[in-house]
Amino acid sequence: MTPKIQKFIQHQFPQFISKKLPQFLAIFGIIIALCFWGIGSAIASDAPDPLTVASPPSEATPNRPTLDTNTIPSAKVSQFVRAYLQVLRQIEGREQELLSAPTSLESQRIEREIESASINAIALAGLTKQEYLQMLSLANIDPEFGERIAAAIQEAKNQE
């Protein structure tokens, strides 16, 4: 990536987020989900998740999360928003370093550090990775829930 393109991205990124937050949530969600899905069995849990709603096999679809938006308490949404903003800060804070990494090995090291810090932020917010990823996925596929999350993110940013 040329310095000119990097500079353009740096200047346009904040405007993009403020004007296109719902679309950014979708894109960011996909990126984070892809990153976290590769970390193995830590996502799968033996204990039943209180947010998981069992669905009959005939209704189950592989790309749809098993959360019911009507039963997600506002406390869980607040936890998700705290975690999401921390993950976003991790990514934004290391973005330039990642883009300017001289080798792919260095880039991978930085990605692992970002991933580790993000996992810690999710845990500190009181969520499991599975809960976080499910809510992120749901925010991307359910327009009403996505708007609820976007509004909570905007409110949290306004309070900072």
C-alpha cells in the first residue's frame, strides 16, 4: 500500500465511522469473526450459554446465530458495547504499525497481539468470546438489533 493511500485512509477513516457506523459494524464484524474463528476450541463451550436458544434441527441455519434479540438484556448489550469499543481501540491503535510492518511475520505477530488484547477486553467486559461473536453476528444480520447496538455505541462514545 502506498503512503498516499495510507494517508487517505487515515484521514477518511474517522469520517467513515461517524457517517456509516451500521455498515462499518457489518464489515468490522466479519473481520473480527474471521480472526476469532481461527483460534480453536476456546469458542466452543461445554457449559450451556444462557444466551443460546435451542432451535429445532429443521430450523437451524449454519450462518445464523442462535440468539433471540428480544431476550438479550440491556446489561448484555452494554457489556458488548464496552467490549466492542475496546476491540476497536486495539485495532485503531495498532493500525499504522500493522500497515507498516516490514515483513509478513512481523504483521502476524502484531495481529496476534491485537487478537490477545481483544480477547482480554471481551473477558474484562464480562462476555465470553462466543457471546461477543454471536452478538456481533446478530448485529450484522438483524437490522433492528444492529440499530440498537449502533445507538448504544454512539451513546457510549458521546459519554466519553
